[in-house]
Amino acid sequence: MLARWLGLAALAAVAASLTGCGESSSSANEAVGSQLTVYSSLPLQGPLALISRQLVGGEKLALAAARGRVGHYRIAYDSLDDSNTTNGRWSAGETASDAKMAAQDTSTIAYIGDYDSGATAISLQFINEAGIPQVSPSSPYIGLTSSLDAGQDEPERFYPDGHRTFVRLGPSDALQAEAQARLMVSLGVHKLYILDNEDPFELPLAALVGSDAQAAGITLAGHDHVSVTAGASFKGEAEKIRESGADAVFFAGTGTEGAALMWQQMHEVDPSLLLLGPSSLAEEDEFAPMLGAAAEKTYLTTPALPARFYPPAARLVLSHYSKQFGGTPSAYVLYGYESMALVLGAIRRAGSHADDRARVVQALLSAHVRNSVLGRYEVEPDGETTLNRFAVDRVVAGQPVFYKELEVG
């Protein structure tokens, strides 16, 4: 019990040292014992299960560091699963069900989720309509916050109540595209071929990468849409890319078995071709182990950097995670921790109106600086943050391994 108390005391010290500027506590006229609920919705099964477990663990650690309270309010926490029980991937039905549950709970003060952009596009509409502040640790789709290369009526269609209520903690696809272009320049890419899997939440990334690459002086050799189903043949597409003279290909899509097969076949047809992909490939636990010889030509960008790139407080959080939950923690623990810490900070900044969703939203989206486990950053009024660093990973022995850091923006 003493060890557990000391652990909580250390985390509380971390939380105190990372408190944002100008936060006030709840006023004395709030009823003691009142409860507010923070919901979390993530894919707890399937290829993103490990990342989700680390995010949830981080959220729990941040709440423990606050001793489960903000001012006079006890903060309840409910972790929900938005994945399909058959394949483990996020499910539209489960996502909608989670969001409706949170929206209908009168004690809900914030919603953390989802992880996938497509899931957030569903949940955000329910959560926004209820006026609930929402923080996603990822969901990089540009249309959630900006009209840049986004779909029709975006981002407005995600905010039926007409007001912004959403913060994306991780960097957006616009920044990831910039990171990819810088990576290409550093690798000496002269001619690029772009592929996407026709996912509407990946198409803007493909367009942004093409635009940024051309702005960097790289020739665009072609852009095709591919269906990356398991067991399909991609030899024809690979031959087309080889004949185009491209020295690199960028794929905007998820790291499914079919995507790994396409990677293998592109490498077989042209062993010199550089194979580039976004964080959605680095995150999927079934992608990297299947690459075989193609791994040596693979470069993946991800916002999850090694622990040494974060402040000392981050390493303390990672150490506590390992002691409490086991395993080897990664930066995703920090993204979960900061998602919860950001929410708790907004509740605290709302002061005597901590139970007022509109006031908490206002506190969440007001321009302020946070000294966090992810580093120093600002929350901007459109729901973006100024976090702007990416890791470039290589694939070694079937696992993504850090290669270099890129700072963009």
C-alpha cells in the first residue's frame, strides 16, 4: 500500500509540474461529492489492441495523478470498446453506440476518442450535438478541423450544434504529408508514385503528400487507387510503377494483410524502389512482420517517438505504467496520459462552472500553453495543437525501429 501511495504521489507531482498556465480550482459553492464522467472509446481488440491498452493505461494514470478529482468533483472513468468482435477493427455500429451512451449520460463531461479518423467522424457528430468536449489522441484526417483537401461541407458537417468541441492531440495529416516530403528529400527521391486504398479518410493524405512532394521539387510519376484485399495480385500495378521510372512509392492506407502483400510484390518487381507509408502502417501489428525482404526499403512516419525525445516527467509516467500494467510502454502511453490531463485541465480551468460542458469546451479550446509529458505545446481554437514532431521508422526483424526524427510545421 505504501508503494502504491508513493507511486500516486510521484504522478501527482508530475501532474502539478505540468499544469497549464492560468488554471483555477473549483469554487467552494460546488457540492462536495458531485460526479462527472469521462468516457474513452478505443479499439480494445484486433491489430490496434496494444496501442489502445497503452492509451487507456495512460488515461488511468493521469486520472490517478489527480486522485480522481477536480476541485469538489469526483471524476468517474468509463473505457468503452469501439471494435468489431469478429475482426477487431473499429466498427461504425460500436462507435455510434459508444458515442450515444456518452451523449445520453447527463454526468458526461468529456469524451476521449476515437483513434481512427473514420470512427471520430461518426462519434464527433453525436458528442458535439450534446455539447460535450472531445479529445482524440490521433484521428489525423484533415477534414475534422479544416477544409484543406477535405470532403464536402467539412469540417462543418461534424459540428451539428455549430460550435467546435473537438481537439486532435496528435499532428494532422497536413503535417504528416510535410514530414513525408522532407523524408523523401533526405532520401534523394526524384520521382514519386502515389497509391491509396480509396478510403475517403486517406485520400486527402495522398493528395497532400503529392502536393508537398512537388513543392519540394519531386516529380509525380502517377497516382492510382488500389483495393488491397488479401490474396490479390499487385504485380500489374508494380510493373506500372517500375515502368514509370519512379524511385519511391507512397501508400496512403491501413496496414492490412493485403497492403503487406502489395509491399512484397512491389519489392519483387523493383528491389530498388523505396516504400514509404504513414503512421497507419506503423501502428498495425500485422503489417511489419509480413514484409519480408521489402522491409529493407521501408520507411514509415509516426508521431510516436522514443522516450528520450520527451521531457523527464514522461519517463516517470512510462516507468509507472510498466510497474502497474506490465509490458514495454511506448509514446502511446503518453498520448493517453495527456489526453486525460488535457481534459482534467479544462475542467479545472472552468473553475466554479466545472460541471458546465460549454464552459469546459471554452476552457479546452482557449489558446493556452501546456507543459506536458509530450512536450510544450499550445491548443488552437480550431482544435489543432502545435505538436509537430514525427519519427521515421525502419522495419527490422519484423518490427518498426526508430531511424530519425523530423520536426515540421
